[in-house]
Amino acid sequence: MIRYEHLPQFITITNLNWQPVLQNDYHKQIILEAIARRVVLDQVTIYGFVLMPNHLHLIWQLHDGINRAEFQRDFLKFTARSILNFMRMHDDPLLKMLEVKAADRKFQVWERNSLSIDLFTEKVFSQKLDYVHNNPVQPKWNLAILPEEYEWSSAAFYETGINRFPFLTHYRS
């Protein structure tokens, strides 16, 4: 792992009221493109991820000089706006479920206060990466039989070495 002032983090980002916003593959693509853009801008290293129907998990490490609160805010704001625009263009019935009575917005995609945990040791890092990769195979979700079969995850990268997501970095690099 590259040494930065920030530790790697495990972060969970949840859709408002656990609505299945990320069931739509285009919405997942918005997330992946936003992640890729941040990597190209040399703001973050992505070690692992999974996009689930109503939440996502990332293992990322912010680069030196990047303010975590601002980075997270901007990432969530950009992805929310992009998803909402797509939903409006396609008259998505789920849009109604994202309505809020807030002074600063009519719709909200993400829950406030995303959970993030600093990963202090390689053991904890590996545990979280396994958790991320095994999420789609849990009986609750049943999205794949094997973790590497789920296409919206970094599991295949770690299992096969084939990197379908150019923004991914192996944590042992």
C-alpha cells in the first residue's frame, strides 16, 4: 500500500430509507464513473468495492491534501444529482420515494452520515475486503453464487487478477 497521511477506510454509503436506487445498472455506472474520475484526478486510491441494490461499500484511501469531508460531500452530491437527472429523464417511479421535505432540496438519494472506519492493520483491511466481496452472495441478497461472479464488485479482480475496472489498485501493490 502507498503511504498517505490518511489511512485506508472502509465506507458504507446507503440510499435514502434503503430504497433500491442502485438496482438500475445505469445508476451503478454513474457511481463507477464518478469513482474513476476521482482516481484520474489523483485524489483517491480504490482498493475494493461492491455496489448493492440499496447501498455500496468502498475501501478507499484519500491522497495527501484531500479533505475527507469535502471529498465525500462532493462525491455524494455529484452522484446524487446525476442519478436524479437520469430518473427524471426516464420517469422513474422510484423518484417519488426519494422526495424529502428539506429546505435545501426536493429529493435525496443518500442517507446523511455515511459510515466510515479507518483500517489500521492489514488483518482488519483483509476482513473488510472479504466482507465487501462476500456481500452479494449472502442469502439475504442472493445476487451471485460466488463473489467473483458478481459484476459490480472488485472480487473478480482479487480472485482472477483480471482488472475490468481501471481505477482499482491491488492493496498489496
